[in-house]
Amino acid sequence: MTRRAGHDHLREDITQAHSGNALLQNLKSDGFATIGDWGLSSSFVDALAGEAFAKLDEAARISKNKAVVSTNAILETLETDQGKLFWQNSSLLSAAVRYLGPDAELAGYEALRLTNELNSVTQYRSGQWHHDRCGARLKAFLFLHDTRSRPTQVARGSHKTLYWSYHDMGESRFSDDWVARNYDIVSMGGPKGGGFVFDTNALHRGVLKGDAPRSVLILEFNDAAKDADLARAAATFRSKHPTKAFPCPSGAQHVLGRSARDLLMRQSTRRRRVAGD
């Protein structure tokens, strides 16, 4: 059993507690939770999308892979009060702490675009059914436009699997037929301003073909203690395998490294101060 699996085993004592958080309950039962509306104004989503699209266009100009474009550039719109309503959403933060444990951390964010040039898994390895080789980890998606084409698909209930090994990418890939025979496949599409949250230990893929591009903003929540163990192991691993990288936390993101529990405590303190006024 790997270190990451050991951390995931310890968190079971945390996730057993009852909670009225519907997002958490759906994550625990299905491995994902769909969000019809993150509660953000359409003007904010438009402003965020405009900034993200500009940064993605800039990244596309220098990228060799025009089919899939990502950027870890800072998005100033996220630092506004409206932006904080997304990444400091109390239900999301609470679910992250209860699901991943007290060391849950908002690791960072990235913007991602699947373009109309995408048509092959050789262009996008995540177009193949896989898990992320991290054990339990959460990603929260915000749709920057109405999203029907090229959605992420998740195999319901597959997040509960504990894999024998997480070392090599080939071990984490599964055939379309096998997944279809064994799981209910759910497509994560929806309206602008909505999105979804899922455990990347669940089997999932990005649909390769479609009639329109897909652009999203992604927040990543990790177990900081597990990541610290992985970072220590990575030094030895990379000395023996210099061309390989650990997948946790993601490398292509703007790093935040903020404790989800601390963010929740600050929110609670602000609410008490407002109530006192």
C-alpha cells in the first residue's frame, strides 16, 4: 500500500460523521456532486471568463499542443469579493475538510480549454478512462460558458476503489468497454456559472470529440500532509526516474496552498463580527 493510500485510510474516521452538507453526501456516495449554480453573478462569470480566455489565448500561442490548452496564470478576478464567493464557498470548504481530513488544502487553480482540434487520446491522455494516481483528491469545476460539448465523464461509485499500485500511468488506465460494463457513466455538463466537484480517485475522462470547445476553471483540493509525504518521496523517486513526475499536487496550476480549515475559521470569525455589529 502506498503512502497516499495510508493517508486515505486514516481519513475514514472523519468522513463517517453525519453532515447536512449535500455536496459532501453526494461526494461520499457517488464520487461527485453536480452544481447547477455556484451563486455567482453573470457579470462576474463573464469578467472571469474574459480574463481566463485571454490567458488561454496567450498560452495557446506558445503551446505545441493546440488541442488542449491550460494556464496557471494569476486570475485577478478571483481576488475580488465575488471571486472569493467561489473559492471560499463555505459548503465547498466544509466538504473538503470533512472528505479529505483536517489537513485539506486549497492547492491552487488552473484554466483549461479543450479545443475543436482535439480528436485523439494521443493529444489528451485524460481522454482515456483513468484515475489520477493520487488516492482521494477533490477538483471543483466552474463552467465559463454553457457546457454540453466535450464534458468530463465520471464512473459513479468508482471513487471507493483502493488500487494496489499508483506508480505508473499505464496502471491507472481502463478500457471504454470495461468501464461501461461495470459502472453508471455520468456526464458533467451544465450551464455557465455551474459546475461540479469530484474525487479524482474516481474513474473519469474528458470526452474527446464535440461540436464546440470547452473552457473551465478548476480548483484543486489536496491532503497537505499526504502531499508533504509525497514531496519527500519524490526526491528519491526523481533521482531514479528523472523523466517521471508525481501527480499530486498538479504541477500546472497557480499555487495557493491555503488551509481549507483556516479559511472556514476566518469566515466564521467574520460572521460573528458582523453579527456583533
